Amino acid sequence: MKDYNAFREEVRSFLAEALTPDLVRAGELTTSVFSDFEAALKWHKILHEKGWVAPDWPEEYGGPGWDINERYIFQEECKLANAPTVVMMALQMLGPLLMHYGTEEQKAYYLPRILSGEDMWCQGYSEPGSGSDLASLKTSAVRDGDDYIVNGTKIWTSMAQHSNRIFCLVKTNKEVKPQAGISFLLIDLDTPGITIDEIISLDGHVEQCQVFFDNVRVPVANLIGEENDGWSVAKYLLEFERGGHNFTIDIKKQLAKLRKQARKVKARDGKPKLQDPVFRHRLAEAEIEAMALEQTELRIKGALNAGGNPGALSSLVKCVGTELGQRFNELSVDAVGQAVTPYHADSLNPRYEGKGPVPGYALTTMAEYINNRAATIYGGTAEIQRTIIAKQILKL
Amino acid sequence: MTEDQQMLRDAAERYLRDNYDFNARRERVNAGEYMSQEHWNTMAEMGWMAMPFSEELGGLGFGMQECAVVAEQFGRHLVMEPVMDSVVVAGSLLTFEGVNTPSSLIEQMATGEALVVVANAEPDAAPSFVNTHSRLQATEGGYRLVGEKVFVAGGGSATHFVVTARLNDEFAYVLVERGATGLTVNHYPTYDGRSGANLVLDVLVPESALIATGETAILAFAQARARVVLMASAETLGAMEAALEATVDYTKQRIQFGQPLASFQALQHRMSDMVIQVELCRSLVEAACRAHDEGAADEMELILATKVKTANAGRHITQEAIQLHGGIATTDEYVVGHYFKRVAALDSWIVSRDEALDKFIAVVDAA
């Protein structure tokens, strides 16, 4: 039996020392899954030096070799300490996939560069015409000697503006049924023929991009898995995107923040909003939902610890976790009232030292509310998750 | 689940599936029978009536986790016999530390010979157990009990009642036998196929009938209320899960517009939502029972949350089950409407959803 309390202490004391005020500020001002990029990269490098940047990776690939409880503790302590988030596309998705499907050369080349932060990866799945119906994607890769010639476009490529590489699903055979003609391809973003357009999100910031490929030459050696086997590669990856996250940690943080806010803000009668019975009852119903989610995630953790597979339960917690997160965003918006209206982008920049029009308690509220609408869209929409539940649990 | 719990579940599942036929139950209900003595006796033989009592009292010494496993099966199979009302709820009041209960009564309850239910609600009292207008007055050799009680769950077939009253301005409860002179039991069937009773009392009870008073009585009732919530929630969980399964089976078979109803995405997603709610409730019921048995610090928080959540989800799922079936589910001969009715009754059983929500807030804000 491992001493998890000692582990927690070790994590805590490391965080207390390593998280400098500028990093904590960036963590506090994080309003989506991505923190300020400069801070995220700095934190990535600090974690890499400690050997903790890839909590889910086994030791042989440079991970810390933690069990699920240790990973949970680490995630929780980082959240509590307001650490910025590191960019996760390569660490959580591509990395595990390379370990499973990559050749020895690919693993030896790419994995260390992911760990060090030398390579930043973005994910090229969705296209303007292919969202939930991913298999209908059109970006094509046509063999030409030892290369593919890639043409098409990818959208919702988070952090592409900061990345040097992209992992893509491309169509390599149009004659078969859609799932059977897809391949998984790694592409350098500095290859001629690639342009990146930034997309301004509802909160005024850029996180998403659209990437265009115009006769881009990509070596066949960059294929992951077999040609036309990209769909099963992608499905393996989607499981990591869905199953690897603990929502309770985020929700608890949201709840703590919301309670603090609601103590600060005055309701109609001059008392703290938290004592407004209408608001308090709405909050209580959401708190109860959070407890149900927590107990369900503990059940899943128990199953994983016993060597089981959570299966479609991960779709279930994805639905509940994201929808509940959005519910807390709404409560937060309602708690702070008109303080959600001023738009002042500088205030959310961790390096800004001035004072904007938004009171401190409401600084991130509206941006979080806006940005978190995406939570029920990315990683398989809430509707796709419900279809998975219907198919896998109800056998419909 | 522990091995004990799995064995309990499997045994209950097997017995009820093979023997507790829905149509036979329906015939009993429609014939005005409140319970089947045959089933009652078998349930006692299965050991279910002995579950919560300590081994010294002839019981099995199980906690609420084990009782909940059986209660869930009762929910699935629409068991009408008031087993948990007697052994868990009244049993809890009769075995709380410091109370004065003859051990022979507990032995009779554990063997199914006695069926004891709680009589606390009154026509003019606020729905809180300490608000009682019933009065106990010391007389020679005992007490005179005067009062009126309503909505006594299981009251149609009870052999004894645990009656709440005031004694010298203190909260107290006494044991009254069904045959006591001066007790009128006006019993009636309930919508969920069980029995209820309204009691008019002007009875003389012996001194030994006074089970608890003051602080002990209040603490005992608080514990019993927590267990009411746990049993109501576990039974609701079983009923909602069975309603969901019936809905999935039915929509797979029912053909409309040339295809099974279950092939329509609008209905699939609604059934997926029902799955989500069932799983969330299961997580809470298990956690709350465990917290109660272990006396965990967050016990009350979890128990109250479980009441709110299962009450919400129980209604949602059984209402959806009727809607997704269509007209057939509005009939007495089809099972799904009976889950709906039982869940509605469980919602109201001693602790309401709204009361639990209010208490939840008080507990969380005090922490």
C-alpha cells in the first residue's frame, strides 16, 4: 500500500516552491482549458525538469509511472494551487497513441520532444464540413513516390498559432466506405503550402485556428499505423480525450470560487447573495449534482484500480461533468450581476499591471461562461455522447 | 459490493423474479388485500426481517448498505409488504441506544411475527416529527394517550404502532398494540398498492410501553429519518431502473412509422438521459449508505443530497417511462405506471424532497 498522504505532501511542497507568482496569476486568469501560452510553456519546462510533465505516461517513455490515485492527487493539487494548464494535445493524446501505434523510430524521435516542449502539437480532425460526422472528412492525401500530397483544410485546431506540428486525419482512399479510407498523418507546420488563419472566439481571444493545406508534401514515413487504418487509431485517441479527465476536481474549484463570489456580492436586500434563498436553492441543487458526479467518478476510479474498463461510463461523466460545469458558470454569472458586462481584454493578461473596469471577484466570470460553451461540443458533443450511451449501454 | 451484499442481492433478485409475479400482485391489490402472508413468511425465512437487528437480539447485524441492496430489489419488483417500514424504520426507533423496548418484541419483528409501523403525522401539526398535538398523561400503572394520527404507512396490516406524543412537554414515543381498547384504526388502500391508516387514540398503555422520551427520543427519530431517506432512495433507485428497462424493451418492440420506436434518436437520447440519472443516483445511494454505516463526517450531507437527487430523478424517469411508452403505460394492467405511483409515494415518505434540500443547505453552510 502506497503512502498517498506523503505523495500529496511531496506534490504540495514542490508546487509551493515552483509556482512563481506570475504562474499563479496566469492560473487564476485561465478562462478556458488553455492558460496564457507564455506561462503554459514556462510551466511545462519546469514540470519537465522535475519529470512530472506527463503524469499519464509510463516510466519507460519518460513519465513518472504514477498509478491512478497519484495522477488524481497531482491533478487536484495543481488545480488547488492555481497552476496554469500545460498544452495537452501531445501529452494526453498523441503521446499515448504513439506509444501504442508508433514505430520505434517515431517513438524515439517524437516522444522526447513532446516531453521537453520543443515540439508543440495541434490536432487536425474537424473540417468545416465534418464535425460530429468526422468520417466524412475531405482533406486528401495522395501518394506520390515517398510522399503524400495533402490538400484540404482543418478547423478548430486549438493552439495551431503556437504549434510547429499537427496530427491529422486524412482521406487516402475515396473508393471505400468512409471509415475505411482514412489515415493518420503527422505534418510539420512549416512545410510549404500551409497557411494558418486565426479564429477570434466569442470572448475576443484566439484559441482556435483554421489550417489550410495546398499541395503540401508529407513523407509517407509520417504515417502512424497502417495506411487506411486511421479510424481505429483515432478512436483509440478519442478514448484518451474522454476518459483521461476528472471533472470533479474542476467542479469543486468552480464551486469554491462561486461561493466566495456569492459571499462578496450583495443581493437585493443588501445581504450577501449566498443568503438569497432563491439563489441558494439553485446553488444547492447544483451542489448535489456535483456530489453525485464525484461519487460516480470515484466508482470509475475504483473500477480502474481493479483493472476494469469504465466503458460508456466515461461518456456519462463527460455529459454530466461538462453540463454541470456550464451550470456553475451560469450561477456565477447570475451571482455577479452587471459586473459581467465590461469587456477589458488586458485584465485577463497575466502581465497586465493596471486596473480595468471589472471588479476582481468577476474578472474571469463572463469569459469562463462564454468559453465553456465549447465543453459540450469538443471531444464528442453531448449529443454524440448520448448516442454512445444509447448504443453501448442500452444496445439501441 | 462485499460478498455478503452480492449474496443478498442475488438471493433477493432470484426469489422476487421467480415468485413475485406482477399479475398476482395486481390481483391481490384489486381484491383489497394489503399483503401476502405467504410472501411475508418467506421474506422472514430469507432473513430480511432480521437484517438490521444486532446478533444479541436475534438479528444479522447488517448495516444500511445491506438493507439498501434488498430495498432496491423491492423497488424493482414492486414489493407491497411493508418490510422496511417495520424492521428498518420502526426497528431503528425501538433499538436506539437508551430506549426501553422489550427484547421479545424485536425477536418477533425479526421472525416476522410482529409488524410495527410508525405513526407520527397528524392532521393539524406541521410535518415535523416533534410537532405533535398527541398527549401522554401519567395515570396509575401507565399512561393515557390521546391523539389522532394520519397517513400511517403500512397501517392496514400492522400489529403494533410506534406513536409519537408529548409527555410533560417533552417529545416521546410509545408502543401501542393494534387491539388496544380505545384505538380505532381506519385503514385504507394506497395508490401504490399498499395500505395506510388513520388512527384515533384514547388508550391506556402500561408504563413499559413508553419507549423513549426527551433527548433520546429526538436523537432516535433523527436516526430513523436518515434511514427512511436511505430506504426510500434505494427503493426508488430499483423502481427507476426497472422503469427504464421496461421502456427500453418496449421501444425496441413497438413499431411505428414502419420502424421500432427505439430507432428514433429523439427517444434514444431521452433514454440515455434516464441512464445518466440512474447511475448518478446509484453512486449517491451507495455512498450515503456507506457514510451512514461508518458514521462518516459527511454523512448527513450525503444522505440529504441522496434524497433530493433520487426524488428528482425518480419522478423524471418514471414520468418519462410513461411518456415513451404511450397510452399502454396509463393502464392498471401494465407495470410501468405502478413504478411511477410507488416512486411518488416514496417521495413523500416521512421526509420530503424540499425538506431535505432545505436541511442540506443548513448542513453545508454550517460546515
